Amino acid sequence: MKLQPLNRLRTLITVLRLKLRGEAPGKRFFVHSGFPRIEGPGRITIADRVNWSCHGAPVAVEVGPGARLEIGARAFLNAGVEIVCHLSVRIGEHCRIGPRCVLADTNHHPVHEGEGVRVAPVTLGRNVWLGRGVTVLPGVTIGDHAVIAAGSVVFGDVPPRQVWRGNPAAFVKPVRTSDAFVRP
């Protein structure tokens, strides 16, 4: 069997699993080189032409009770991307999410005795690019056309059209782009 037919089969099986959950991914949703891990009873919305690569490591999605994950048109999630959604995670159209990135809208455990678990929405604007191994923490909004360099940890909002890098992520330079620009 050729690789393309295997990917079509993986996509079909993933679509069937999503439909069993009551979800219907958009047209031309495609899964490459493996099967994603999808857990939890929350809602998942996947727009048209979204691609998930599971080459070497599955895309892993956890959507807790009452939570909502939204993935915009033509978004690409690379191998090993992990999304933890206990409230709301929104990924804009044309986003490129590099391998081994983590987007989490919860810190899972209280930091101090007597405090609750922090849960706050995560939002990626349109045409955002997250390099390899980026971690996006609860409550973060990343603006349209922003770029986050590999290995960065983002725990504060990133304005549109800026490059950020580091741990903690900090401003590096502006991104020169028209509003119509879409990364290939």
C-alpha cells in the first residue's frame, strides 16, 4: 500500500471517531502518518482544509467537560502538538503550529494551598506561527501574523505582527506583512 492511501484511511478513521463524538470536521480535513489522540467529552470544531501531522508523535487533544476547541480553516498542527482545553482554545485560520508545541488553558493543579486551578482561554489569531516546542500558557492571546520562536514559553499576550522568543517570551522585532499575507 502506498503512503497516500494509508493517510486517506487514517483520515477516514479519524473522521469517523470525531463523528461518533458528535463532531463533523470541515471539508478536506487530513491526517498524515499516524493517528491523533482525542480525549474528553468537550466540543471540537474543525474548519475546512485543516491538516494534522502525526509523523513520529500523535497530535494529542484533551477537551474537558463543557470545554470548546476551535480550529480555523487551513490550520496545520505538526507532530506531537498537544492541546489541553478545559475551557476554551481557539486557533485562527492559517495558523502553523510546529512540532511538540503545547497549548494549555489550565495549569492543572493549584500553585498555593487554598487557591484554585487557573483556567483561562487561549486564543491564536490569524496566520500565527509557533516554532518547534513552543508552550502557550493559560490566558494568552497571540495576535494576527505573530511569530513565536522555537522553544519559547508564552505566558503573556503577544500583540499582532510581532516576533517573540525566549523563556519567558519577549518582543524581538516587528513582522512586516500585509493583512492578506498567508504563510505557505
